[in-house]
Amino acid sequence: MVKAINWLGRALGLVCGVCLASVWAFVLWVPSAGLTVSGISIVTALLLVAFAVFAAIASAYGHATVIALLFLASFFPVGAFLMPTDHWLKWVGWVDLGLLLAAVLIWISRRGATAAA
């Protein structure tokens, strides 16, 4: 059961990371995406693509701490701001919360925690 929870967390983190990287790449390179990106926003969008890719890689390897840190780095500057908006990008915040859930699932099913319990 613990192994299944760990794999569920890894899969969820991988899916959320790929989804976030795809959305930010779409916003960055498709001008008609509904969001004009210029100046410092381009750097921010590239940074969020990198964070999402690193979160997906960390999920594949099962590093809950890295996923949680990347969640914090991507959710609070942008994800939390976009959640209450009436725009299709509000789903970025909800997918970011999926990263947090993946980190929690991986954390509770890690080897040291199961041996101690």
C-alpha cells in the first residue's frame, strides 16, 4: 500500500509538472494565448517553465523536499494570484496545488517514515 501511495505521488507530480511546463510554454510562445508577455514577464515565464520541468524530474526520482520547494517558488508569486481570476490561467494555481499533494504523498510514503511507523 505504501509503495502504491509513493507511485501515485510520483505520477501526480510528473503529470502536474508536465502540465505546468506546457501551459507556461504555450503562454510564452503563442501570442494569442490571452496573456501578453513582455519584458520581465518573459523571464518569469521561462523561470516557471524551468521550475515545472525540475518539479517533474524531482517527482520521477521521488524527491518530496525539492517538489515542495518548487511548489512554493511557483505558487505564491503567480499561482495564488491567478486562482481567483476569471481566466483560463486560473488552472495554473490548481495544478500547482497538485504539486503540493504529490510532495505530501511522496513524503508520507518514504522509506524512513514507513520504517519508523
